[in-house]
Amino acid sequence: MRHSLFKYFSERQHAESFLDGTILFRSLAYFRDYEERTARGDRNEGTARFRPEGGLVINNQTQGKTFALANHSFESSASAKDILVFCVSRSDTDQMKDEFKAAACVEIREIKTFCDRIKAALPATATFMGRKVDYYQETDGGDPRWALPEKITLSKLKGYAWQNEYRFLFSLTDALDFEKVQTLLVHDDHVRVSNPSEHQEQFLNVGSIRDICRIHEITAAL
């Protein structure tokens, strides 16, 4: 059985440019700071959160005490400016078309070939991968994602599971190496401040991909 991926475009001309081989990768920070809280934005982008219902259990080894810290979460963040992603979906649904205000959808029919062409367009020293996104509850614990930037990049909270996302990602630095993360205890009232200097983007020209893709017209409902 053939498995395809689907990229939704708000403008037909962008879909045609993609088919001609122009792929726009953006940093995790861009999606983290996306101003409109639409399907494209996620304030937790690039961050894995753990917030158990009863509070975080803290072991004070100096005092020999254990207590629950309410209204806090443990967060582990990858380098949001150094990891660039291109996001698609594993689903072709009306909800995806509506949420992304799609005028066209491109079906990627040969995933391995698509990956090979991206890798060929990147520097030999780049770290690249393409994988599906996993979805988790912030109450889930005991997962190795906390130390793994690639798993953080490929994880999102359950509320986004309807997107059934697949990501192509790369870094030109060591940002995807083991334990290249920042860990923090964060209060619920903490407000993340946007940092436009981290909003990196890179166009890759991989050559025409019309041989491995198919475009689907989307007709707006009357």
C-alpha cells in the first residue's frame, strides 16, 4: 500500500513553486512565536513539558524532604533557532484544508526520494531526518525525549494530534546532538517573550519534484 504525505498551501502559486523544487524550511522559533494562534503556531514548539496533575515531586536531598510543587512544569527545550523544519501531514482531510485555509494540496507520493533530494541539497555536514510527529499528554512522565533534541522536535501535545504531522528537519550546528537541551522549572504564569532574531529560514532548491508529487485542487465551499 502506498503511503503519501500532504502539504497544504494557502496560495496556488506557492504550491507550484514547491513542485518546481523550492522548499522553505523555518526554525522552530518561528512557529513558537507565530503571532496568530492558528494551526501553524504552537507556543510550546521545540519544548517538551511535564506537568503532573498533583504537582511536580521535588526531592530535597539536603533536607531529606519530598514535596509537590504546584502550578509548575518541568520543561526541556531544544535550540529553537538552530533546528529548521518543513511540516506536512499524513492525512488528507477537510479539517486540514479548512484549518490551513488551503487553496491547493500537494501529495508527496515518494517519501524516500523526496528525502534523498533534500539531503543532496544540504551541506554534507548537516544533520537531516524525516519522521512522523508523536503526540503526548503533559502529564506523561518517564520518556527519554527530555535529553533528545530530535524527539523534542518530533513531539507535540495531544491537542495537535488531529494534524497527524510528519516533519523533515535539519540543523547545520550540533543542535540535534544528545543532551543539547535547556531544562527549566517554569511557573504557569510564565510568559514567553518572542525573539524575532531566532526566526531563521532557508530555501532549498531540490529540483523539480513533479515526478514524485501530485497537486490537488481545493474548491472553496459555497
